[in-house]
Amino acid sequence: MLQGKIAVITGASSGIGAALADLLAGEGVHLVLGARRRGLLEEVAERARSHGVRALAVECDVTRRAAAESLIHVALDRMGGLDILVNNAGRGHLATVEDTTDEVIEHMFALNVYALWYTTRPALPHMRRQGSGHIITMSSMAGKIGFPFNSAYVASKHACSGFTHALRMELAGSGVHASVVYPAGVRTEWAQVTEGGPMLPLFTESGPIIKRLAAEQGAPLPPMEGVVPPERVARAVVGCLKDPVAEVYIQEGSHDFVRLSAENREAAEKYQLPVVMGEREVYERMKGKSSTVR
């Protein structure tokens, strides 16, 4: 079903983007791969070519409108078309709301949100003319549920959801699909390269604290599967391309937890409370602060 299609993937040098490029190449999809790290990007493109498909590595910062638009034109002009656009590039940050600077807010929205328009706008006329195509936007469970210590990222991922839902309405009846993907924890470098310092210690060091607090409070933890490899997300995206749906959830239990949060946010927050308290303790230690709320 996908063989011979042409896809653009942003953020393709590592993680979910690289894993998706590997799978799509195996399906016979020709690729235009965009990212800032040229060396890693070339390695992904070379692996793709080993499957007998065409693959172009384009060094690109999608926060720059001209650069993002040029990525789409590379597909149209050099590959001869465009069938799939995967808006995968994204980044997080580590900060409380009061610690989040204007610069971080701007960075989060420039990459995670504004870039969606920069790539999607030039792709749409071609897809509308051919009466087919699929635009995939990589959101996060942070696009459905509030998580502490990265509010700008959470807000930007909620924006990803709204963008895709509005786009779907505009595309109704056109033959062009739009879907949004909601992974939770994924085993990539994401948590090590967050702005404001690596977020990984917040997760790893808080684990024992969270378990202790949950036991002391007799509180259940969120009924949701933990960290998964990027290949798991990539397989789900390929499945969506073959059988389009509006929303894709990755971890077991994640969709049910989103439903609970929508129906009774206070009940969902009770599940999250030991997690929040444990992460707060680690955050304050990392930032040299004393806890004021327990």
C-alpha cells in the first residue's frame, strides 16, 4: 500500500524520526529527511537507500520558515511528488512555570508549533490537487494531560492537537488525511537534550520517591504502560498510514487515562499526585531550592 510513495520526515536524524525512516524505507517509500544534524541524517538516508529507495538528507532547521518550506519543495521538485508529511521535529524543556523564560517559550512554540504551518502550508496544495495524502503530527501525552516542570512544552503539544483537529475539518472530503500521535515515554535522547538542562534525572531519580509516596498514601499510580522504544511508535505510525485514523495512542492504558482526565480531571490528578510530589522533590534539589509545598 505504501510502496512508491514519497514522504517528508522532520526531526529524522534520531529517535522516532530515524526509526520511522527505517520502517518506511522497508515498505518501499522514497524519503526526504530533514534535521539539523547532517552527519546523523546522512547515516539514516544511507540505511534507507540499502532498501532500494531514493533518500535525500536535507540539513534543515524547521523553525526557519524558508528552510521548512524548502524541504517540501525538495520533495516536489527533486522527488517528483509528496504523499506523506510527518511533522516529527520537537523538543522539551525543564522548568516550573515561574522559572520558564520568554526565550524558552518562544523556542518551544517555534519548533513544536509554528513549524507545523511552515511545512504543512506548502504541502497542502499538492495533496489537494492529487486528491490524496497524509499529514502526521507527532504530539505527546503532554498534548492531552498536564505534566509538571515543562509547561511550555505541554502547552505547545496541546497546540499540536488543536492544529491537527482543525486541519482534519478543513480536509474533510478531500481525500487527504490528517492524524495526531500521542506517545508517552519513549526511549530516545529527548529527555537528555531538554532546554534548561536534562530532564532525565527528574524521571530516574524520582522513581524510588514516587513508589515510597504511593505506598505511604495508599495511592495507585497512573494505570499506563511505561517507556517504549522508538520503533514501537514508528510501527504505530506506519499502521496509521495504511489504515488512517484521527488519533494514535502508543502505550497501553494511555487512551483510557486520557478519557478519565477528560471526564474527571480531579480523579486523574489523584493518580498523578505521587508522581508530581516525587518529581517536585528532585526538581527542587536539582535547582537548589527548598520545598515550600508538601
